[in-house]
Amino acid sequence: MFGITPSARLRPSPFFEATLAEGVTAFTTYNHMLMPTSYGDPQAEYWRIINGASLWDVAVERQVQLSGPDAGRLAQILCPRDLSKTVVGQGRYVPLVNHHGVLINDPILLKMAEDKYWLSIADSNIWFWAQAIAAERGLNVQVSEPDVSPLAVQGPLAENVVAAVFGDWVRELKYFAFRQTSINGIPVVVARSGWSKQGGFEVYLMDGSKATALWNLMKEAGKPWDIGPGNPNFCERVESGLLSYGGDTDAQTNPYEVRLGKYVDLHVADDVVGIAALRRIHADGPRRHQLGVVWDSTEQASFGFFWYDIFQKGQKVGDLTNCAWSYRLKKNIGFALISRDCKPGDSVEVLKDGKTLTGTLQELPFI
């Protein structure tokens, strides 16, 4: 066992004390914060998200706020997706790329007002990026990190829990739609979203001092549906084919390689960051694509840290970016970022602990 030295470089979540009370047993780091990854029973936590309602501390999904007269213009310059028809109360999944078309984040963009947007980011420092782009373009916009911390309720019964707290109007929310409200004096934004394919909501807490109160409120409301603590579930996300930026991507990955091409609109203005590069990549075709791998071995495998080289006929053809034991499929499954010459149905190999493991490529998702 080892400890983590407290530091101003590593922030606890506002929900940290609540997760300790729930018996959290493991954390990872994400956006310079601690994110719970286990409460001691991974299989029970998995089935909770599949069959019931799971409560997640995902405050690590920090918000980059764009506000001011040019907020909308900056949002569009940062996003190679057409935002012109986005209305207040609507969210969009957007790939962010650098000037070479390389994926640098895949946030949810929330339009809070005509002059205010949030980018609910994955694990990379978009605050600096947005501020630098705004400054070099001479835009009248403020880039900041507001006091906003998401709490997710995920699973097929999550809607019942959230409706019990906020009212049945939440049942009418479309995916990525949201509404600002409050409960017991706690200001929040309620959005139908979350990093699972089992359905659910993210409740964006807008006052970190009320984090434990909000956690306990959701926990109490969820008792009829046997709610319990959980986290962005590794097995469920692999089964569901959900991309993890920084886990399944490297320093050369573009959106077309990881199934995000449908979120790129090549007709956006020429001043959008990276759009010229994305047009070239689209015209030429990406070198790699993302497929699933089902491994032949039925022995539960632990791969540890990634990435692993993938071989075909003795030649490296790509990388295994994750691997999980699927409780539903009873197989080891993972993602391959692999040459476009490799197709679903092809056999591939990895070398692990001196042994060769064989598997078969397939389209994503697995389930």
C-alpha cells in the first residue's frame, strides 16, 4: 500500500467527505482532482449501474466557462461542430482539436445563455487553451472555471430518483438538454447526460459548500430504488463502446479515427481551430480506426497499464487501448486503435507476460 501526499496541485472533490462516508476504497486522478473508482465491490457496482441506480462523484468534469459578448463566437472557433442552431438549455457533444486536427478533448458544450457557455471537459487543460485562443483572436470574452461540480445518477432507475427530487418535468428532458433549478436552497443544473449507456442524469452543483447536502438528498430519495455509490464504470463503458479521451487516444489521434466523425461539420467557417486539417484528413482518409477485440481466452485477464502492441502475422498493426472482463459476455473485450487495413473478423494477437493471446476484431459497441 502507498499514500498520496496532499498538495495544492491535487484537489479533492466537494463530494469527497460524502464518498468517504460511503466507504470509497480507490481513487484516480483526473483534471488535477481525485475521482472515486471503487467502493470495494466492483461486481456489485457494475450490476447496480446495469439494473438499478448508481450515484457518482464526477466533480472532476470541470467546467470551462465562456462568458461575454464574444462567448458564442469563441465557442464556435473552438468546436468543429456547427453550433448555429444550439439553443439555451441544449447541450452538444463536441470534439475539440488542435491546429493539426488532433483530438485534445471531447466535452459536452452547454449553452447557458446567449452570452454564456460551459464546456464540461474530459481530462486535459482546456481552460488555458480557450484563454489563449480568445486572446490571440482579440475576443471580448472571459474564460473562467466556475464553482460547478457534477453529481451523476446513472442506471435504468435513475430517472425515478431524479424525478423524486426535482419533479416529473425531468422525464421530458431530451438527451443533453438541461434546466437550471434549485432544491432546498441548493442551486443546480439538471441535465439528461452521463458517461454510461444505461441512461441517467448529471446534476451540476453550483455551490460546492452544499455538496454533502446534495449527495445525502439524492441518496435518501434513491432508497426506494436501492441506490448506491458507484463511479464511471470501466466494464460498462467498454461494453458500451464509450470513448475515454486520453485513455483510448494518443498524441496523433483525430476524431475520424475514434468514431467522432459524425460530430465534425466540415462546412463551418475557416477560422475554426483545426478545420483545415480535418478537411484534409477527411479527404485523404484516416490511417487508423477504432474496433473492438474479443479475446479467445475465457480466463479473466488483468492487463494493468496500457497500451499494448497488437500484431497481425508478426507485424505491429495497432494498439490495444483497454481491456475489461465483461460480466455479461463472460469474455475479455477491449478497444483496438488499429490500421484501416484490419477489418472486423480479422484475427490479432498481443504479447502479455511472455504469452501470446489471440482475439478477433469486431465493430463497436459490444453490447
